[in-house]
Amino acid sequence: VQLQESGGGSVQSGGSLRLSCAAEGDSANNYCMGWFRQAPGKEREGVAFLDSDGTTTYADPVKGRFTVSQGTAQNTLYLEMNKLKPEDTAMYYCAADPPEFCGDNRSVYWSGYKYWGQGTQVTVSS
């Protein structure tokens, strides 16, 4: 499976962006998938997680502002980002694991995924 992110860009504080992550190659049906971000000089951090059963979890800094979802064909993962803040500025990555790797109660911060995208840049100006 190859993952390709898109939808990044530059917005002003308070604005919105919708990131997409397209899974190409094999079907990503029932995969568990996550969104991560890495700001310059900082470690990569988990942002949102979509489990293979459809449940979602979010990191505290984005709760109530970001929403993770999956397309009908399950080959595209989305991250709807609202009320963006300058501290949301980062490179955003999606990641995926086949269902047999997902386990139970995976944390939004767990980053040992098998598949990763190349990232898309999000810049929020004040």
C-alpha cells in the first residue's frame, strides 16, 4: 500500500483545511489509520486515529477542531481541520496498518505503522 497526502496549504488563524490521504496499491479496507504531524524542531506527534472498526480518537490539542473520516471506498482518509491555530503549523503525515496489525485500544500517539505517506505541509499564520 502506498499513501499519498494532499490538501495542505497556507491559511490564516481560524481558517479550515481538509487533508486527504489516498491509499494506492492494495485495498485499505478495514485498515487502521492515523494522522501525525511534525513541526520544525519538534518530534512527530499523533493527531487523530481511525480504528478498523470505525472508532476515532484525537490528541487533546485538536479535540473539537479536527475530524478524521474515511471515504466510502475506504481507500481515502480525511482530516477536516477547523479553527486552525498557528501552533497547528507542521508537516502532516498519514499512516496505515492492515487489520491484523491493529490490535486493541491503540493509542493515537502510537507510531509504529507499517505504511507512511510523504506528508503535506500546513502553515497557519496569525
